[in-house]
Amino acid sequence: MSELFRKPTRSPINPRFSSGPCAKRPGWHTDALGDALVGRSHRSKPGKAKLGEVIELSRQILGIPDGYRIGIVPGSDTGAVEMALWSLLGARGIDVLAWESFGKEWVTDITKQLKLKDTRVFEAPYGELPDLTKVDTDRDVIFTWNGTTSGVRVPDGNWISDKREGLTICDATSAVFAMTLPWDKLDVVTWSWQKVLGGEGGHGMLVLSPRAVERLESYKPEWPLPKIFRMVKGGKLNEGIFHGETINTPSMLAVEDAIDGLRWARSIGGLPELIRRSEANLRAVADWQSSSTWCDFLAQRPETRSNTSICLRIKAPEIAALDSERQAKFVKDIANLVEQEDVAYDIASYRDAPPGLRVWGGATVETTDIEALLSWLDYAFGTVKSREGY
């Protein structure tokens, strides 16, 4: 019997491979929320202490420089990015990069909502990066560090000038806690809790460099800002936002869960161990893919392959030759089969991405579970292919 049709005898212990919300840390239980400050004001002394712990643990684990402000903001990563775009842009020309769904959303914000004329857009298809050498960092630059829906990341920050005049605004939601970020080259960094540390949705993190703070205090946008975007009072940064005084009411259950994830990260060795775990997951997929007759990475260059949102495409000629609608159905059938077997949940590619699979490989996912999943993918491919008569 072909290995593709042999039903595996071992399954992942945790079948949660969704790219957001992502798997909880190993050993997580609702008991971890026992100290949540429910029924108390987030503005109370203990409430602000909880929020402050999220900020300080994030700083310690990620190595964020002391001069950078860290705030908790509404609206997840999307809210944090838009808060930055609407508050900071318009002072100089803009270069915006897009190679997947969320980067394209920032293009829409800048060109169609803010309607900023001096904007250059650098786009690349799924699986590729724009030409980073063409980016002018004397202009404001907006980009995702890791394309969550394409599985393509920038390999490093060497393309960002140390002598830049513009601001670099980086959406790092599926990169932070799993990849090394060069903080000295980044002026605004955003992420959400529900990615690498497996927290709950609805809350975003916003980091500002001293250069970004200077822009906020010296430049006033021509457009009105909604209350939840306002970071300046009387021409000065509202420092309270960066000391746990959030603009709107946060969920104290979600705050407690974020603290739990951060404490876990610290307990296992901090950022180096988080990165090691994610890289081990990517390596397991790469080792399997290297001998696969039917599957390939969407990102063709190994140095740009994400170790969190691992995106795969079907390279088998008989499936690759199908039109996109039939390919999408084929992939959906694979995802449905492994879900019905309680092997893997939510691994179909993002709705705007090419038909394929997307397996979350962040630090809360065990490599042994990734390894167990891969033989099931072979089985599911072979089974669906046989059933459909290809």
C-alpha cells in the first residue's frame, strides 16, 4: 500500500494549528485565569498593576529598549496599526510594502482612506517579497515583518538605513516572540495577544521609538482622529497610555491570560527558547517537504519562509493544473478530513490567499504534534485524490 494511503496510527496530542487565535501554551488550563481581576476597574491600583505587568514582561522578554514606549491599545493588531497610520502619516512621503492580505489592507488605508498622494506601493505576489533595495527609508515605510497569510517574512532588517529620516512602521503580529526584531531599526511595532503566545483576541500592543514620539508631538494630521486613536494631549504624548492607562476598557480575563503566556515564556528561557521552538517546527515541515511528491512551500526562498504561519501549496501536477475553484475544493476536502479525524483544526489557507494549507508553527505548538500531523497530511492528500479520481 502506498504510504499516502496508509492511515497513521499516531495523532497530534493538540490538534490546534489555527493561525489565530493560536494554540495555548503547553499545559494551559482555565485555572490559569484564577487571579483575573474580574469585577474590578482596570483603572484601580491592582488593575493598572496587571496591565503594567503585561507591558514590563513584554519589554523584558523581547529586549525592547528602555527609551521605547509600550502601550496596550484596542482593536487587536489591526487597531494598533491603524492607530499608528492615522496618527503619524502625512508628514513626508510614504513607501508601503504588500505581499499578502494584511499588507494590502494598509495600502488601502493609506491610498483610499487617508488618500495620501505621495505614496509609493511595492507589491509582490503571494510567496514572494517586493524588491527591498528599492525602498527609501528617508520616507516613512510601512510593512509586515511576517506575512501571516502568505508565510513570507523579511529575512532581516539590513535594508533599513541606520541614518533614515523617515519612520519605519512594522506590523509584527505573527513575528514578535518567534523572530529576532532589530529594535534600533524599527520606530513603530505592533502585535496582538492571540498569536505566538496564544492569548485572547481584541487587544493590541503598540511600541513607539523616541523618533516616533517626536513625530507625534511635532506633527498634527490634517484629519480628525477618533478618540481611540488619540495619543497626544496638549501637544504632548499621553504617557498614561504607556503605563497601563488604556484608552478603553480591556478584558481583565484576557489580561490575565496574557500575563500567563508571558510568564510561561519567561519560565522556559525567554525569547531564545521561543525562537528555537518555532524554528524546530519549521524545520520539521521542511524535512518532510523535501521528500514530498505533492507539497511545497508557498515561499520559494528558504530564508523568507515563516516559522509561524507555515503556508503550503500543492505542487502535484494533476492538482496544480486544476482551476483555482477546483483546487480550493481539493484543499478544503483535505482540511475537512483531518478536522473530522480530530487531527488538525483550521489549516486551510486564508480566504484571500492561493489554495493551500497553513499550519501554525509558533512557540506554543509542540514539534512532536507537527511531526504527527505531517503523516496525516500525506494520508489526507492520497485519500482525497483517490476519492476524486485524479
